[in-house]
Amino acid sequence: MPPPMSTDNTAICPVKMVGIVKRFPGILANDHVDFDLRKGEIHALLGENGAGKSTLMNVLAGLYRQEGGTILVNNKPVSFSSPRDAIKAGIGMVHQHFMLVPSQTVTENILLGMEEPRFFLRLKEFDAKVAELGERFGMQVDPRAKVWQLSVGEQQRVELLKMLTLGAQVLIMDEPTAVLAPQEIEALFVTLRAMVAEGKSIIFISHKLQEVMAIADRVTVLRKGKVTAAGVKMEGVTRQELARLMVGRDVLFKLDKTPCNPGEPVLTLEDVYAENDKGLPSLRGVSFQVRAGEVVGLAGVAGNGQVELTQVINGLRRCTQGQVRLNGKEITNRPVLQAIQSGMSYIPEDRTHVGSSPNLSITDNVIMKSYRQPPIAHGWVLDGAKAEHIAGELKDAYEIIAPTIHTPVRLLSGGNLQRVILAREISGHPTFIAAVQPTRGLDVGAIEGVHRLLLAQREAGAAILLVSEELEELFSLSDRILVIYEGRIMGEITGELDTSANVETIGLMMTGSQYVSGALKEEMNRGGENISPGQPQGMVQHD
Amino acid sequence: MTDDELTPDGKVTLPEGQAPLAGPTNGRGKSRFPFRIYLEPRLQEPPRWYPFAISFGAVAIALFFGGIVIAFAGGNPFASYAHIARASFGSLGVFSDTIVKATPLILVGLACSLAFRMKLWNIGAEGQFFLGAFGASAVVLLPILPENTSPWIFIPVMMLFGILAGALWGFVPGFLKAKYNVNEIISTLMMNYIAVHWNNFFIFAVWSDGGFQMSPVFPRTAWLPRLTDYAEQFPILRGLTAHLGLIMALAAVLVVWFILYRSRWGYEIRLIGDNPKAARYAGLNIQRNTILVMMVSGALAGLAGMSEITGVVHRLQGAISPGYGFTGIIIAWLAKLNPFATVLVSILFGALILAGREIQPSGIPKMIQGIILVCLIASDFLMRYRVGIERVGAEPTGEEA
């Protein structure tokens, strides 16, 4: 299904990026990426988390500097060394985290960074200008309101107004809908269309397919830092095609897996609701069970409630409704310690900020959950020698490569840090393991090691919930797969998992189709959510 | 990988030297200087001696800058430093005086170290010190114990009240922080003023000694024993004012060391201090630990107040602290939050306080303290980054010169 490469070089290109290379320590974030933007279009930049979308746009906005490749603005090569240079060239970026001063008014924020009012602030005059500009693009904001009083959607409008006032012709929107409520998304789309009608060009970064389908004229898809589709026209592109370009599919390498013999239910979720950090609903009635000796895969595009789900299970996040039971005991909204003591282990997605304590030693990190009991603790006293002995054993058993057990874990590589976490989580013989993206960012060898360790736990009778965005990983480890989308379980895949039909089905469920009794249903009647109608229903044949 | 994290770049380059890969520069990119300095985050743990070397280096540089200022003020830096050394370490007598100054500093330094370990910025050791002094005085002046009580009872009870009063003063900001996330820097700082004026109220109004702004002198049984008290048996001790508070401070050093490095609780403090998210994930109760640590920190500062009031001043009055509580912050940092290093640093600062009497203008030792602190905080940078120099225009970036 090769989408046609668009190559009509007619008029002036507001932005053209050729062969952009950007490295971060250990990661090639952008690998010779090409990107071009035409005047008056909305160009979506689609890809999973970590695919390199934001990196590419941060290069364009002058925040990062590329290691290779050229940027052309209006057909002239440019070199930005700060966002200021980019704005001077007419390129403005609205970040996911707004850059506003909360204690100042809307107008004051917009005037920040402008050269216009040289000394005297004639605020009233500017208030009127801001209001007028807002009117023009359908963005109602009170110019005299203080920013902290505004909703997130309104703050986003302020950012947009700021960029427009600074004279931006190209607007980069980094996941603009992630923080918005459905009605706000609709309003934003109206605004974006109004801006395009006035000849501005917009780059719309997203990992949500239906939004891209709804708003974009063309789309560029990134996967693992590489372009998988360059500037494809939206007409004639199906969601399935985009989903596959985005998620990709590599060759599976099979692990030896014994047949699944599930035992008693270990974890039971009943109608669980929870909110995310911004107070928006992130889980809406999740129910499922994980039984002893089975691996349940949870598939889904990042940000659809997976992390919140595992946090609720562990007691790190409040569950607003519903029940969580572990080994028959209710643990809903109980302290984290109780979950740990009833045999739960949790391999968090964020290894450095949640899963480990960077400046403490390997020893201190592996005893994080076992330091309360003997043999490490004797009442109040911590037996340091014993802790170090245990850490030494774990270091050998889990092949953690580090100079000594006193090495602070921030100096370890990603794979070794993950081994430290696994050593801690698995060595306590858990009855339930929640593993979130356990292999993200690891190299092939390390991935295999992690997979073996998890399967060994399954053999030992642990119930495992595996959250992953990698279909490959889900297929090779799971005994059945659930798909989550916007905080709801869209369906379950059982039996022979690794079939191309299942890939298709999972891809569609990941982007909002429901799977009921063996058939897919497009979810159409989702109140207020911007799902473009007119998309093909159900399965579509591919050559 | 999170792509919205700011500059996870391997290198932070100071002047822009790297030629742009394509297109014209905007003029600012060129550097006239043939070398450039670059910084690189340390990827390896520096050797064990390194932090100490850096600290000593920082103090040496601070003394150098201090010397320049002294020279500008018309003094001879070498003579001044020699005088400071003689005035604080020159004889058994002055060394004993240095120890007397160092005693409360050790305790407040420990108070700050413990709280700072958990990244609780307790700026209120001064207030907790005053409350500790008040608590101990109350035992005599309220009175809680009659005047002729044996020292064997008097001193432990005064210790207890000093500790309790300091802990109370630590509890309030700790509770506010844990329960309502009130910034402890502000609350502890403000509570310093309350503490000082609370004491003033009692000095002026309640316990005033014949209209003077001080309480009557405590009975001898409520004094901490001093070395000079044993001059009958050992004549060499005559005039030495070092008191039992030093033993209390050293015992506290051992206790704090044990808590931090040998106890479950210390592990929790270190874990929360380094990464509260990971601590919560490991099932720790951060709120409870916040309150507890603030209380113990306050208790240590309160003990310092008790020791000062019963070991040196022997009455409650206004000027009982030349800013011990604030100096404690500096000491904690200088000692890199290590309890044993706190003792050495406190003796150094005790010497500087003592020298303030000898050196004119008397602001000089204060200034030296200030410069030491600035150099020390600046030196922390070298713990995290390594500095290199490289030739501009030379081949690829990243080579070390």
C-alpha cells in the first residue's frame, strides 16, 4: 500500500525540511526526515509517542539544533539558534505545556516578547486589538482576564493569539487536543480552519487518527524517527492505512511459550472510573480479570488511559468509581503499601522518575520494596551488609552491568536500569505484575531478556498485565489481548493471536472502533467528539 | 524517550562555534576567540576524594577573595588570617571558646542537614533555637521544677522541654506542608519572627528581672557543667567554658548518622529526598515523614537553644543567638549534609564568629562566611559538569582538548 509521494513543487514552500537528523544520547530521534508544508494547508504530523514528531518540530521552532539536514523557509535556507529567530521567520509553535505567565493578563502575556510598546504600556489600546484579533479567528478570550483564571482551552487560545500577534505565518500545534475537552476541540478546529482561510499554514502534531482525518489536508507519518509516509493527501487514505504506517509491524521473533493454563482470577477490575492529572475522565468503566499463570496484553495508543489504569490498580491514583480486587481482597483506593504487601508488583513506564531513585545506589534501589521486612530490616535498624549481599546476588542473577552495587542508578544504561527494576519487582515472588512498556527504548538483546523474565514469572504462576504499544511484543508474550481506547476496553482478542486479521482488528480498535461479538463497529455516536464521518466502516480489504 | 524534554543534549556549548550545516548564519554564530569552553554532564561518578577536594578548593578560593577585600579595606590579609587563627586556635583557652561557639552550630547544622536530606528547606532553625531556649527556661522560670532540684533531674527535664518546644515549632510548618502543601521555606522563615517576639514578650513582661529585658539568672543547679567547674581537681581546666552541650551535640551527631545511614527511617528520608515519586510508588507515607522530619529537625535546633541557654547564657534574654540558626544552613551545605563533617565545619565557623571580636571592622568574618557560601554553592556545579577547552574550527565537536 505505497501512498503516492507528493512532488508538485508549484509555488513557494513556507517550510521545507530536508534530511533532518537529530540525536539524543542513545537515540536517533530524527533519521533523515523530509517534510514540506504548503501555503494555506493543515499538514498533520502523525506518529506514536517517541516517534520524533515533537523533536522535528522543536528543530523547526529553533529549540533544538539539527545535526544534519537543511531547513528552508520560503525557499531560502535558514539556521535558527533560538525560538526568537524562528518567530522572526514567521514560525511559531504552541507547545503542549503553555509558556504563559499565570499572574499576568491575557494582553500582557501577548505583549511579552514583542518590541512594540517600547516604554509606555498603553494596555487599553492593546486590549482592543487582542479582542479584535480573537474575534477574527473565532477565539473568545477576555483580554483583561488573568491567565491563571482561564481554562486550558482558553490558555491555548492565548498562545495562538500570541503567535499571531508576533506575525507567525506558520503555526506548529504540538498535540493541541491532548488537553482539551471535546467541545473545545471542535472550537479549536473552527479556529484552525479560519486561520488557514487567511493564508496561514498549520502543522498539526498528533497521534490521534480520527482528529487527523477530520482536520488535515495532508499527512506525514513518522515511525521511530523515520518517515513512513511523506505529505500524503488525505483524500483516498484510509484509517487502516494510517494506523499501519504509524504502528508499523516488524518481523516477529517467537519465544518458546508453554500453553496457557490459567488458574484462579488474581486481579479483578469492575467498572473502574478514574481521572487523569488534568481532572479529565481517563478511565470510563473498565472491567476485566487477570488469572494466575496468564499474560493479558493491553494494547492501545499511548495516552488512552493505560498508565492511569495501572496506577489505579496500584493505589497511586484514586479510583472515582468501581472496584479493584487482588486475590479476592478489595484494594480499591487503599494505600500503595497494601498493594505491595499483598503481592503486587509494578513495572512503571517511567523508569527514571517513578521506577527508580536516580542518585541512590543499586543497593538502595533494589531494596525499595523489601526494606521493611527481615532479612534487611530488624525492627528499626537496617542491616546494610545484608542489603548489599542481596543486591550483589540480584546484580549477578539479573546480569546488571555496573561497576559496583554502590553505583548510583542514574549512571546505568536504560537496559541495566530496567534490570534493576525487574530484579526488585520480580524477586519478591509477586502474585500479580503490572508491566507498562517494559521494553521501551531497549535494544533487541535487552528486550529478549525482559521477555524471558516475564514469561518465567508466568510459568511460576503469576498473573501478568502487560501494557504495550508494540504489537509485536503483545503478540509474543500475551495469552489474550485487550484493546483500550479513551479509557474504555474496546474488545478482546483470544485464541491464535498473531494473524494479519487480528493486526487489522487491533489497529482499528486502537483508533476507536468497537469489537463486539466478533465484529467491528465504528463508534459514531460519541457525543461531541470530533470523529469525522464518512470513514469506511468495519474492515477494509488490502492488497 | 520524551521528545518534549528541554535540551537533553549531550553538550551545552557556551559560545556558538559550530558552523551551521547549511545556509548563512545570522551573524551571532561567529566567535573571534580561538578557544571555547564547553561543559559536559558527568556520566561517571567522580572519585570519592573529589567532593572533599572541591570543598577545600572552594574554601581556599573564598579565603583568597576575602584576602583581596581585606587588602582593599587597608588591612594585611596574611596578618589578618594569622590573627584569626591565633584568636580562635592559639591557646587552650581560646580553643575552648571556639568549641563553645561551635556547640550550638553543630546542633543546628544537624537540624538543617536532616531536613535538607529530604529536600525540606527548613529555614526556621533560628526560631526553633529560640523556642528551645524558651522551653528550657520555662522549667526554671515558670517554674516547673523548684529551684533546689538536683542537676541530675534539672538538666534532663530542661533538655526534654527544649527538645519538645523546638519539635513543636518544627511540627507546625511540617503539618502545614504535609496537609496543605504550604511552602515550608516561607512558613519556617516567618515562624522565626514569631519565636523571637514570643521570647521578647516573656523577657519584657513576664520574667523581667527588675525591669531589665532579661530574666533572673538561673540557679547553679540548672547550669550545664563546664570544664572550669572541675578546676579544683584539674587546675589546667581553669577558665575553660566548654560545657556539657558539646557532649550532647556529639551524641546527636552519632544519632543523626545512625538514623540516616543505619535505620529504616533514614533510608526512607533519603529515598523521599531523592525522588518523592519513586518513594510514593514504593509505598512510603510522605506526609507522615514530612511531619516527623520537621519535628526532629526542630528538636535538634531546640536542643541547641537549650544547650546555649543553660551552658552559656544562664538566663533568658534577647541576644542569645548571633544568627546560629541561619549559619546552620551554611554549615549543612558546607558539610554536604554529612553529620561528621558538620562537626569540623562548625568548629571553623565557631572560629570565625570568635574572630569577629578581634578583627576590625568586625564585618570581615561575616563577609568571609558569605564568600565561602557563594564559592561552595558555585563549586557544586563542578560536581555535575566537567569543563573542557577546545579549539574552535578544529574537526568534529566532542573531542576533548
